[in-house]
Amino acid sequence: MRDGKPDIDELNRAAKKLDYPKVKGMCQLSLFLVSNRFSIEIFIVFVALLLASIFSAAKAEPSAEASSLEKDGVDSGVLSPQKIDDIVSSLDAQSLTQKKGGEKTEAAEVTAQGSAPVAAVTAAMSPIEQLLAGELAGEVSGNLTQFGYDVFQRQVSTFAPVQNVPVAADYVVGPGDAFTVTLWGRANAQYIVEIDRNGQIVLPEVGVINVSGMKLAQMENYIQDQISRKETDFKMAVTMGRLRTIKVFVVGEAQTPGSYTISSLSTVINALFAAGGPSKNGSMRDIRLMRGNQKAIHIDLYDFLLGGDKSNDIRLADGDTIFIPIIGPVVGVAGNVKRPAIYEMAKPMILSEAIDLAGGVNYAGWLQQVQVERVENHKRRIVADFNVAEQSNMAHQESAVAIQDGDLIKIFAVSPFEQNVVRLVGHVGRPGKYELKPGMWLRDILKSYDTLQPQPDLEYGEIERLVEPDFHPIVIPFNVGKLLDGDESENIELARFDTIRVFRWDERVKRSVSVSGLVFRPGDYRLIPGMKVSDLIDAAGGFMRKAYLRRAEVSRRHISQSGIDTEESGVQTEEIAIDLEKALAGVPEHDIALQDGDSLLVRPIDERIKRSVSVSGLVFEPGKYPLTMDMKVSDLIDAAGGLMKNAYLRTAEITRRHISQSGMQTEKININLEKALAKDTSQDIELQDYDYLVVRAIPELEFDRAATISGQVRFPGVYPVTKGESLSSLIERAGGFTDKAYLRGAVFTRESAKAIQKQRLDELINELEESVLTTAEKETDASLDEETNQAQAATMRAKRELLVKLRNAKIDGRVVVKLAAAEKFKGSKYDLELEKGDSLLVPEMPGIINIVGDVYNPTSLLYEKDKTVAYYLQRVGGPTRDADSKHISVIKADGSVVSIAQKNPDSVYWDSESHQWNFGGFMSIRLNPGDTIVVPRKMDQFLWLKTTKDLTQILFQAALTAGVIIAL
């Protein structure tokens, strides 16, 4: 749109997208339907999908402005074409097969482009990164590599000699070297000379000069002296050109021993790189250079690899031999050192020197136990531990212990447990670790209400403490509100490893079990993972003498998600009978694993009658409780942990059971909980055996009832709604419509409508499947001719393809709603009462009219005010010869359909939507922006397609409306 008018360029771009694969697939399927004489309903459905695909293709190449918005994270579209994509994804299998090779290539390109960032993200962490992330290795791995050998295995050119570098003055020239002699001054000349195999050069007017074996500076002075005998008052420069090559020999434990022809500037290290370096059986500490009858020169590569020292890297001469002997004694250093590896020892070493060779201990290394694994006297493997922490003379002595060949030194990590910390978790502002200082108390952590998040549980908090020496866990409760108000009885002294936990007001995550009856310490106990009945008995101090062991009960609560178990509570209590003697003996059937909220009751031997009452609903601890003397409703609520915030206080129900010899009679007693908690004796009644109290929730209390409004309203978003609130109220709360709002194209969806439409679709699919089976039976008739059999086979294939599309079709639950100005819409039949999950989308005006089907030029035209169906049909050439003029229809932007069968072409009628008389019937209908004219082709109708009429109406609204919205 430009200045409120349709953009011709955008329409042209949309028209050029007709070769989009989905559009092509829809066109081919439409031709298939026509050629096989499908019914008008099915043809219109796929014409609708074709229209949606056209608009989806137009959206595939966004404008520059839309691309800019998308880069900024703004969605430039109104509705994703995913629904249409799902329906047409499997069209034209043959075409897809032909394109398979190209798709693989494209997919491979996408994978290749995306592989680099993934590899970068998943790169392994370095040892230092792992240490700082808290990943301390519990075990020290002995999988080490020999140090330094991998340097020579890499294909690098870092150490290769370069021919174009300046030649030093001490370079010894010899046969094969070439250089240039330049004269200027009284004599101007330039001579390019090369030393021959006799070590001589020839200079004009000077003659033959022998320079072999001279250093470069010495040769330059000698040549100048010779030329000065012939010339005077001149200057001279000697520039080295091509350098000679030399042959050296690399023997011994080299990776690739042999003779090598290299540059005369090469050094020992250059030759070693050319030979692949020492093999892992060769020495790195004693490389020997042999030259003639001279004494061998020893080179230690560790000086170069560890310190970068190349002072012993001697320049090679022709005929030199580099010898690599067998590797010497080795020591492995593993664990928390900076460079774990296997090192060669050039001389006897002590423990501290071996550790220094590995770069030293990192900050996480534990020096109190440095372990050395050793093979002693070729007889046995032993382990020795040394304390090398620099705190005593003994540590100094142990760090000086001698290292033997083959020793493996292991440096373990310090303990992963942080010794001086307490943790704060739960509903707090800054959860995490805190330093435990001497004499620290709970109020030093929870200093004020500012440390908590809004709406904390002020009645209950807990400290989870690990008790030494075995660090078994216990839970210490405290009152958060009293602590913050200054109550010193709630201020608990902290210990290391304490975890302070604060809850939200509606959060009850305390996991515990309880034991009552004849045990020495009845009460609540923290539920430890894997805790069994025998563990609970041990924690409670064991049984008393009069405890009855043959039978005890574990009360277990099961909470139902449906909320229909046990009256209205959603909680069902199960009584599990166990034999305590067998439980203590470890019999699995009786020593059962406990769950959160389990309660164990140990009765006395002489108990005969069990008296109990029950409570369910909105209390914190619903379940069955022993009936004590003079127990009242308020006492039962206190025993159940109190009422939840959403409990309904005006009325509750007590179910009282009267048991007699003739049976059981039930009595319903309604009480006022608010008065009962206030100790009103008329409501806080005394309970009897088997009484059951139900605490209900406040009626019609829904926190998640919300509706969504988007598009062209002033304040789009999600709004909580109350029961009985209407759609007009939601529009008013959103600030009303903007000036760009197109009310006729509004899309209103509802979850309940979606469920009904889905159910209806499933029913129609089942009916259609039965029809397909019936048709398949008729195909076996041998009396039919070949042409008829081929037609029936094509019909069967089309039916099966249609079934696949119907199963993949997605229903969005759209309800046709015709919006209007606020004063007209409020209270109208379309001003629906809102439900949970309702959604309203108000788009902008599209500015086009769509014409599809059997016309001479199916396309989209610019909307012109007050123009009719006949006018737009005339603009595209009108219906073709094969068009079915009796079934032309108009699909309105709001999803409704008007057909020529409804509006007689020659009639005169009142249009209630536009509030005017129309003369000329259907062809005189004035169209609105976003409307679509559908001109079908003449086709015969199959009997089996009669069941799809309702489905056609559903897919009209699901597919065509999606196409209109995509165009917006």
C-alpha cells in the first residue's frame, strides 16, 4: 500500500510468484480434479487452497521494508501459511521425485553453511575453563601423550628456511652460490657470477678469483681489493642471489630417516622437520650433530620447545649427519598440572623438578597427597604418597625424592566441597552461595524483607543441615515473619553446608513423612530418597514395649488430576497394612519405600477400636486424623495445616455416618467455617467417629481466564476476562479500533468451536473412509469395460489422496463475527460472551478483489468502491465456456459465503449487510476489499461426495480465510 492505495508493483511481484512449488502443485491437482469429473464442492475447496498458496507465494519474497523489520525481530506477516503448507505438503509425488537430486544439493549447502557455528558452539572446554566452571576431575587419568613429538607431525612451514631472507655476514660461500657484483662511481658495471665446483669465480678485467670457504664479508673485501688494482674511485656492493643446496643425513630413531637435500641456510631443527622429527622411540633431549672428524654437538630440543632457545640450533653444512638415539628415562605427570604429559629426563630428577617440567601445579592441585606409581626392581608395582605442601621441612624433604624411569606422578584435585559456604535458595531476591563467617546467624543472611521476593510464605521456612560426622541431613524449620520482626527465638546459628530455603505463599514443597503411636520420638521426619519403613522406625528411636508389631498402617494420599475422587477433594487416601517384624527383617513386601506425606501409625497391643475423622479440599494436609477427645472442626483444620487462601469460608460440608445393625445412614451438615474458626459453638461443632469434612474452593474463581486481541487496535495484548464479559468490552479495554482497522476481515477464534469442528471433521473422515471401502469392493466387477475400470481406479486414487489431505487438515476454530462501530456492535448478536482462550485479530484493509476459477484471466484486481460481481468478472474476461455459471460464489472477507444459488440473478432483494436494495440479483452484489469470486468448472457429482458438504464449509473458512489474511 502506498498512501492508502494499492501498490501495482506489489501485485505484479505476487503474480510472478505463480511458479512457487506449492502453487504449482495446487494447480496440477486442480487440473486432476477437473479431468476426473469431481464434484463442485471438492473443486471449490482446492481452488480455495490454490488462492491461499498464491498469497503464501507472494509473501515468500518480502519487500525491503518487511525484510528490514524481520532483521529487527519484527514479524511483518499477519498469519503464517503453515496450515496451508501442511495440507498441500504431499501433493504431486512424481514432481517431488524428479526434483529430489536438487533438493539434496540444496540441503547439503544449508548443512555446510550451518556447520561452522555449531562446531564453534560445541568446542571442547580447555582444562582451565573446566576448572573455573567447577568441573574438578575426581580421578586422575593416566592416558598421557609423549611431550613434543606432535610438533613435528603437523604440516606447518613455520620452521622451513626461506630463500629470500638477507644472508648474514658470517655465511660461508661455496660451489653453487650465485651473487651479483655492482660497481658505481668512475666505473659503472654489474656482474652476475656463480662459484664453480672449483670454488672460483671469473670477473672481467680481473680474472679468476678463488673464494670458496670464505665468509660473505671476507669475500666482499677480497673482491673489492682485487678490483681496486684495476679501477680507482669506485664503490662496490655484493648481493647474494641463488643459494646452493646441501645434502645432510638424518639417521637413528627418526620418523623418516634418510638423506635430505636442503637449503644451505637450513639448521638442525629445519632438517628434523623435513624428516618428520624423532619417532616416539627416539630421544628429544640428546640430538647429535656430527661433522667430519669434529666432536659431536649435543642438542636438547626441550630448550627450544619449552623456552624458545635456539642458541644450539647450528647451521648445517654439506655432508653433516644428524643422529637421533634411543629415548632416555621417562616420567609421566598427570592430573592437575598445567601441561600433563610424558617427559624424557636428560639427567636424574627429583619430584619437584618433574612437576616443574610439566609447568607446575595449577591452582586446583592438592599438594598434601602427590602420588607416585612405580615399578620396583622389575618385580612389582607400588604406590607412594608424598606431602609437598610448603609448610614444613618434611614437605621439603619429600619433594626432593628421586624420580625413577617409568614413574607416573599424579596430582589430585582439591575437594570439590566448598568448606565455608551456606546456600540461600527459594523465593528470595539473590539466591546462591554466601560466605560462612565465624558466629554467623540466620538473620545475617535474611536481614530484611528486601531479601525476599514478593508474596513469600512468612509462616514457614527451613534450614537443611548436614550433621557431622556422617553428614546425614536434618531439617530445622523457622518462622520467616517472626525472624524478620526481630524474634530471637527464630534466629538460628548457621553451620557449614547449611541450605536456607524460603517458600512462596502458595508453595508447599516440604517432603516429609510422619510416624505416630508407640514409638519413642513420634513426629514428622524429612523424606530422604530411598527411605523405607525400617529407616523411619530407626529415626523415631524404635518401638515401645507395648507396640503391636503384627500389623501397622501406612496412610498414603493419591492426588487426582481430575478432581473427582473422594467427594470433591481430588485426594484419595490408601491404607497399606504391613507387618513391622517383617519390615525390620528387610522383607520388601513390608519394608516398603516411603513417599511424600506418608504417615505410619503404630498401635498398642490392647487397641481394639480405631476412631478417626477425615478432611479434604483446600487444606494444606488433607487426609485422615485420629479422633481425639472433644475434637472440634477448628481442631481438625489446625491438624490439617490450616486453610488455603482460596478456601470458601461461608459454607463447608460435614458428612456424618450413623452405623447401626440395620446398616449405615448418611447425614449432611453445613457449617460456616469463618464462624467455626472464630470458636462460635453453633458452627464449631464437636466431631464424631467417621466424620468427613469437605472444604470447597471459592466458586467461579478462575485465574487463567484470558482473551487475546491483536491487529489494528490501540492496545493489543492478552487481557484477563471475567465470566459474562462480552467481546465489545474486550475491544473497549483495548482502546478501540485504529484508523486502519478493517472490520469486515476480522478473525475470531474459539477453543470450544475448534473442538467441535475437529469432532465433526473426524466423523466426516470416518464416513468418507467407509465410502472408499465400498467403492473398492465395486472395482472388482469384471463386467466393466477397460475405460470404466481406469476411471474407477483414478477415482479411488483421488479419494485416497483426499483422505490424506483431510487427515492433515488443521482446524483453527474460527467463528464468523461481523464487527461494527462500538455503538452498533455492543449488544448485537455478534457481541459474544467471552470464553477462556478466545482470540480476535483485526487486520488492515487488503485493497484487492480476488477472482479464481474458470475465467479468462484469473487474478487479483484493485478494489474499486461500489463495484459489483459483474463488473469484476468483466474485467477478467468473464467465465469461460466450461465454467459452471450456476454455481458462482463469493467468499466474503469475514469467512461467510454467498452463492448465485442463494441470490437469483434476476431478483430484486434487500442487502441487510450493506443496508440497500440490490437490483439484478447475485451479479449486482457490491464487493468489499478482500472478497473472492470463485467460478467453478462444470463437473459431474459423485454420490460418495455428498458427505463432504459440511467439510467443504469448514475448509472454506479455514483455507480461504487464511489466504485472505496472508494477503494482508
